[in-house]
Amino acid sequence: MISCARMSSLPDKAVEWFEKMPSFGCNPDDVTYSAMIDAYGRSGNVDMAFSLYDRARTSKWRIDPVTFSTLIKIHGQSGNFDGCLNVYEEMKAIGAKPNLVIYNTLLDAMGRAKRPWQAKKIYREMINKEFSPNWVTYAALLRAYGRARYGDDALNVYREMKEKGMELNVILYNTLLAMCADVGYADEAVEIFKDMKSSETWKPDSWTFSSMITIYSCSGKVTEAETMLHEMLEAGFQPNIFILTSLIQCYGKAKRTDDVVRIFNQLLELGITPDERFCGCLLNVMTQTPKEELCKLANCIERADEKLGYVVRLLVEKQDNSDNFKKEASELFNSIGSDVKKAYCNCLIDLCVNLDLLERACELLDLGLTLQIYIGIQSRSQTQWSLYLKGLSLGAALTALHVWINDLSRVLESGEELPPLLGINTGHGKHKYSDKGLASVFESHLKELNAPFHEAPDKAGWFLTTKVAVKSWLESRSSSELVAA
């Protein structure tokens, strides 16, 4: 009866019959206990399932693969992803052979744990054991790689599914498209979107359109973004805050300030409250906007967020009260979420640089360091002093360089010794929607300054110089400034 209830997906009935066994004078054997680990797990009595499993390990009961699968699933649902792997290793240690269901359960757990490297390892083990992946396997891999932004791996799984004639559902399509938007795979996203539209079963939903509009917006393809918006409206979906944020970014890149204002007004008309990400996008657009149109966007930001709007207004109108500016900026950073602080600070510094407000830019950088928005920008050892710019916007990086050079000049003036080597680390990546990284832009700036830093051939993203070279350069700068004065 217990096996029948279990096989019929009625775990509560299995528990009911198990608990009646003593009244019938029946004693459970190890096969029964093994079955009940599975039944208790499926019925939600996790503590009882684990208690029986502990007894099973001590008494060396024979446990079937279905029960192991349930234990892995229980650990995964509770967020104990190491527990999933422990059960898997214990299973192999006693000589039990994993089946396809167990491999799929593990892959799903590793996907939710955001451990794509472990999903990849488990998948390789599965293939080496000559199991053929099914739809559930591929779906688990797509979720694991997509969530972790393993772009090439996710696309390989997608193409393998298509080659085998397997159809994706709307969730998997959207996982792929969201990943493409995050990693900048625009052409691949268009291919996937066309495939989705050709499906007789699944059609794009609002999340699908959101990803596509984001991709076109980040690529600066205004016409394509507008076409996608029109298609979305025709399909009966209203734009949400994510879509409107992307459109703000799109029109900002294209220097279409009036369209940015129009989208902002549309957001308010739809009754949507601007969030910090939306305000951050408006702020970013300001850093790309001609000076004569900044007031249009400053007005939008004031309506969206009064604190941010006031700080922006102080910059745009070039008000001179330094103490008031630092006080207002500090209050702003203390009032916003930690996930947007660096983006806000980067954009505000960029705006200062664009407006030739170097002193304000330095104040913001100092505030960012004080509030630990920026961490570890400078380091000093006996052999090398370094400036780390990865994660900074161009304006913030240039400001940090300016401050660092001034620090080096003061060290030189004080008679303190510089280390044998000095380096600037820009990181070696590029923006996902651009061919230019900070390193290439910085190289040009260093040449303009006639600074003796040169890109290291064996250390990507590093610009290095010697104590002798930088000392000579700083002394020549100091002499030039005296002559100019």
C-alpha cells in the first residue's frame, strides 16, 4: 500500500499507511524506511525525512535512487546547495548509481545556487556515464548558464536543443534573452527572438519585449527599439518601468533630449513611480547631454527625486557653496540603496568633469571614499604604488588620476622616497555594448599629459612606470606650473 501510494504521487497517503503499521503488528524493514524518506520529504515533513536518512546511513539501509533524488531536492529547496552535493557524494561512496533524474535534480539545484561551474562538472560526469540529456537536462543547464551570464555556454545548449528538435518554453526564451541583454549579445538575441516568434506554441510576453528593447536601446538602435515598442503595444502589453528606463537610455544615447522628457512624462501618466534605477538612468543621460539642454533633464530629476534633483541643480547652476554641496551630497548617498550608490557617484563626477567643475569632482570622489562607495582605489607597498580604476566611470577615473598625481607631487615635495615601480590598473575589459574599454581611452589621456606610463605587454590593463621616470615628469610639471604662474 505504501509503495502504491508513493508510485501514485500520494506521499501523504504513504505516511498515513506507514504510521498505521504498528497497529497492524507490522514492523518496517529497510526497504520501507527508504521509501518513507522519500514520502516524508515529498509531504513536507523535512525533519522526519532527514531523521530517517541519518538512521539509514548508520544502519546501512539500501536506499533507492528516487529517495536520493528527493533528498537532493529537499536540500535544494531549502537553499542548502552544499547539502545537495553531499548527498550526491554519499550516494556514489556507497556504490549507488545516479540516474538521469538525479543528475537533472542536481543541475537544477546548481542553477538556483548560481554555480554554473558545478553544473558544468556534473553534466560532464553525466555524459561520461553515457546518459543522454533530455529536455529537463537542457532546461536546467539553460537556467544555470543564463542566470550566471555564461553566454557562450547557454547559446551552445540552445543550439543543441534546436538541432535535436526540442522546443523551448517562454521562460527559457526569456532567460536567454535577458542574458543576451546583460552580456551584450545583440545579434544572438535577434536570432532567438525570431525563433520564438516562429513557434506555434509560445509567443513573446512583456518580459520578452523588455529584453529586446533593452538590447536595442543599449546598442543605440533607436528605430529598432521604437519598432519593438510598437509591436509590444500591438500585442496588448503596456510598457513597464524597465522598458521605459531602457527607452530613456536609448534616446539619451541618440542626444534626443525632448524624447527623454516625453518618456519621463509618459511614465508619470501611467502612474508609475520612478525608482532609483530609473533616476540613475536619467542621471547617466545627463552626462551625455549637451550643456544647453541640461536644465530640461534637471527638471525631470527634480520631479522624480527631490534630493537628487537638488544636488544636480547645485552642479548645473554652478553654485559655489562647497560645504552646502558636500552636506547635500552626503545626505543623498545616505538615503539611497547600496546597489546604486556607485552608479550615482560615477555619474555625478562625470557631470562635474563635463561642466569643468574639477573641485566638485574631487569632493565627490573624496566623499565616495569616505562612505566606502569606492574601495581600494590606491595601494602602497615597498616596491610599488598603484592606482586601481576598474569599476569607475571615465570622469571618476580621470578625477582619481588627478588626485593621485597631486598626492605623488606632495610626496616628492616632502622629500619622501617613491617606490621603484608605479602602476595604474584600468582593468582589461570593454563595455558590453562598446568596442572601447577604459584602458584604450586612458592610454590617449596619458599621452596628452605626456605621462611616462606605458601599457605593460605581459599585464593586461596595467600602465607602469619607474620611480626615475615619474620623478622627472613630476618635476617638469612643477617647473611648467611655476613658469605659467
